[in-house]
Amino acid sequence: MRYSPRMCLPRLLSFSVLVCFSAGLTAIAASAKTVADFAETAKQHKVTLTIPAFPTTPNAIKETIDGVIARYTEVGDQVAGQDLAKVTFQSTMGVFDDLDSWAETRLNPVSIVENTSTDAELRKVATEEFVRFQDFAVGFSYREDIYKAVKAYADTRPALEGEEVRLFQDTMASYKRRGFELSKEARTDVEAMQKEVSKLSTEFDQNIRETDTIEKFTKAELEGLPDDFLESVKTGDDEYAFSGKIAAHFSKVLTLAKNEETRKRMLSARSRHAMAINLPVLQKVVKLRAEIANRLGYATWADYKTEDRMAKNEKTVRNFLEDLSRGLQPKFEAELAALRAIKVKETGKADAEIRSWDTFYYEDKLLQQDYAIDHEALRAYFPYSQCLAGLFEVYETIFGLKIEEIENPQPWAKGVTLHAVTDAATGKPMGLFYLDMFPREGKYNHFAQFGIILGKELADGTYQRPTVALICNFPEPQGDKPSLLSFDEVETLFHEFGHCMHSILTEAKLASHSCTSVPRDFVEAPSQVLEYWLRDKQVLDLFAADYRDPSKKIPAEVLKNLDAADLAQAAMHYRGQIGYAMTDLLMHNFAHPIQVQDVGKIGNDVLATYFLARPDDSAFVAGFGHLMGYDAGYYGYAWSDVIAADIASIFEKAPGRFMNKELGMKLRTEIFSRGDSRDVGESVEAFLGRPRTMDAFLIKLGIQ
């Protein structure tokens, strides 16, 4: 998350293609096209496609930040210096929507460098320069002379329509939330604290990205892991090194290692990631947030952050999470008992208990025992390139699109590809996206969409189409094997590409409302709903085939068992999510900074209450990156999942189910293209044709 200098609607920076053939699909290979080949059709449709420029030297990064700061200062001076008797929407609010859009096209490429560059010095400079920019941005957002011009326009009680109304309301609410109703002295204090939080947040994220926790094992300690994978992490004669921050390392050991102590050590490494360096940073951030909320007149930081989301306040969120937790309790206990029975049988210990480092392992055993599901064996059906080709075909079909790889003039690392999206019916260019899909040293270590260029109607009447990047860390090819994804990783691929589609399909007039600029507790819903496509055999048969024999598809019985297994372990999954969400919420629910306790202990205690305790020597919150972007907002995953299940239920009942083109286009036009140009609740109900309910979600959880 970066601050927009106006800080009205901070942008979400988001909260590698192999050539392969599969039955019924064409190869994904680089085409001869360049972005220039779309120029004529873009002109016909009055749209603009833009390939961003990524800085390649420390000096270029500094010059970029200098230029953005200078431009904001210039425009800010112009706004503040105008005749207050002649202010207009464009001269006060519209001008900053234009400016923010312009700035994003320069700042976001620096963010890409910061999170993906193979050059450690470039990453370091990018981080330092963002700290400098964010310090400026907070200060800029507190300029009283600019506020006076905006307030002068607000006092005219303008008659506005459509998106301009929303921007007007959001802007004035933003000033209130920054303390412009306070005294000058009090507001100055809040500004200083906001700057410090911004600086510390960047430091927290950098520490997660740049540090590591390596755990080394012997081969005997790694019984259960496949030999080809072990070769990829071998560092000595009988030494195998695993990173606590690489998801593929963590999940492999936790799922497959037979030795319980090995699993415990791996989870401990994961849960100790950046602990020594980040716990003091997080402690400071939480105290500062509590103080800021206190000064602004909010009961807690959680109340402050939820005010402009769908939930509106902390109490609504807490009730949602606690009600869900209580509803899941009987099922959660039954699921734990089922896992415990397997552990008792395997270990021969009648008093065996399920620990946090056991869940992946014994869930995998349960899947094989009761549902004949072997997730490792299923990987053979999901070569990365086949999955990507199938994903493209699915999204092309339901959204009426054409997706093609084009020449990437400036790949920031080997294997990074560029793709163009056009409307299949009209040929209208819709946007561009980059794929950077495999892990490497110093790279952002999770899965996310990063916005680069926002959608926006420009002054000349043309529309700037979005450009985004997916930054992911899927398993790399091993030896003569292609990259093979687990079913969960395929879901992640569909999910993250859903964020990409949410951005690419935008038609919002203002940058402040385009792409994924929606309330934080809704932003995951458009992506989460697209995970449901993978539960449909018609969809999976498009691309899921054994890479050794493409004629072999996943049997219908296996898919049925996958659904049954999901239901069987639904409480485990959601109680874990509730644990993370409650940790985030309660950490930000102090009425005064003096009440803030040991943040590491808060996280461990809350997770132990709602789910299972982590190893004693750890503090998972130190590596919990969502605390710096989703602060008091992690509940949004479960909140959005309720909405996603409701939307998916419409497809489940339709002819053709998830490949129903008419419904797909309705999803595109009523939700994906709208962004925040209208209330997202209205968008959801426009698609559903009725008020939204929790019924489908409760059925999914097996508690109704």
C-alpha cells in the first residue's frame, strides 16, 4: 500500500510462461505483436495503451521521485493560489484525480523495481526513495492552503452527478479523517505520527522481503519429501536448506514430512521470519495507530479503518467473526478429532494431540484415507503452462475477451512476459498485464497483483486503459519436470488473475474509482468468486490433463471427493482465517497507546484461542505483511467470501453453469467494470437481482 498524496483513496498495490500443448488448447508462445500493433484499433475506440518505463539505475529512481514531488508541489500551489470565489470541481478535486493518475504511472514502476529487481542496490534505493516520497505525501495531504480551496468549493454546495458525487463525498470525508476539524497544533501532531507510521510500514515490509530464516535438515529428517524436490534444495553432502519465507518450501515440509519434529522446526522457521527485527517495528506502529485514532476522536484504530468500508465499524466486524467462530465450533472440534484419530493410529500414542505443525500433514493423510485424494499425485494434472492456457480460455469465454502474449520491451527479470487483452466482439484494447511467476532472491515472496497504470477518462475524451502485474511464487520446474501446481496453487492462480481482470475490465471514469480501488473488505470478492470455476469438471477438462499423457483427465469421482474433502475441513480453514483476522482486529482495538501490550504475544494468544498455537519460540505477526496494508482489514477475506459464494450460486443454477457467457458478461458489466464508481453493495445486488444473503456461504461451510 502506498499513500496517494491526496490520501483520499489510497491505492491497493495489491492488498513466466512455458511453451506447452494440451488437448484442445493452442500453445502459449510469444507472438510477433508489439503494443504498437494495437494503435489503430485503440484510436478507433478512443483508448490508450501504455507500456510503463521501469527505472534501471539508482539515479533514475531518485529522479522519478524528484519529478513526482515537484509536480505535486506545482499543482498544489496552483490549487491553493486560485481565486477562491471561482473554484470548480475540476480546479479542486478533479485536478488531483488527474494528478494521482499521472503519478501512479511513475511511482508504481518504482514499486515493481522495489519488489522484483534482481539488483539488491536498486531494491534498497527504491525503498529509501519511497520512504522519502511517503514522508512528502503525508505532509502534502495536510496542506491547509489546499484544504481551504477544497473547502471553498464544498461550501458552494455543488450540484454534482455520478462519480463526481462519490469523489466529492470521499474527499471531504478524507479531510475529516485526517483531522482537519482539529486545531492546527493537534493536526500537526497527527501529521507527524502519520509520517512515522508510513516510514515504519515500509521498513516492516522491507524486513520481510530482505531477511530470511533458513532451517537445515538431513535427508533422514525429510522422509516423505520427493527426491527431485530435495535435489533442488540440497546444499551439502547431507544438508538440505529450506527458507522460512518461500511458500513452496514451507508447504512441502508441512504437508509431506513424516517426522513431526521436522514439521515443527519448519513451522517455527516460518513463524520466526523477521521476528527479531520486526517486532519492535510493529510495536511502535500499533502504538502510533492507537494514538492517531485517539487524537482523531475514534474509539480505536479498528473503528477508524473500518469507517469507510462495507462493515463501517469494529463492532460489526467482531460480531461477524465471533458469530462465525461459534457457528463453526462443533464442526471444528469434529475435524480436529478426525485428524487426531489418524495421528494416534500413525504414532501409536493414545494421548497424541494435533498441533499447528500437524494440520497440513494429517489433512493430507485424511484426504488420501477418506477421499482417495493424493494432492501430490494431482500435481501431474496441473503443469503451470497448461493451467495458464486454460485460465486464459476460461476468462476469454466468460468475459468475452482475447488474451495474447506480446513483445515485452523491458522485462525486469528473465521469464517476465507481457500480455494484451482485447474485447473479442469489438477488438477494443482493454489493457496490459505482466506475469512474473516464479521465486528468486530478493523478490516479493507471496502472490499479488500490483497496479501500475490506472483506468481513467483523459481530458481529450480518450480512456487510459490499465496496466498491471501479477507477482507470484509458484513452484519452479525441476529437472525434466515442468512446474507442477497443487490444486490449491491453481486456485491461487485463478484468484490472482481475478484481481487482474478486475483492473483490466474497469470502465470507471475517475482513477479514484477504477480497477481495484474499492472498499478493502470487498476487494477480494471478485477474485474469490472465480475460484469456484475450478470446482466444475467442464472447466477443468479444458486444461487439467496428465502432462505425461494428455488424454488422461481428472476423474469426476476425484472432483466429487475434492468437494467433499473441502467440506470436511472447512472449519479448519475458516477458524485459521478467523484467528488471523481477530489477531489483526484486536491488535488495533486499543483505546489508548498506553494499553498496547506485547504484539507478538497478542498474535500468538489470539491464534491459539481461535485456531491452534504456534511454536513457543515464534511470533508469526512479525512476518504478517497484511498488518501494513490490511490493518484492521484482514477480516475482509472471510467477509468477501460470503459475497463470492452468493455470486457463485447464481452460476451453479444456470444453464452451462460456470461457462454461461450471458452471466459472465453480466458479472463483467455489473461488478468488474464498475470499480468504486457506485456503491459496491449496489453492484453486487445488481448482479444477483436480489439482496445478498449468507445462505450459499453457510452451505459451503457445512453448518446449514
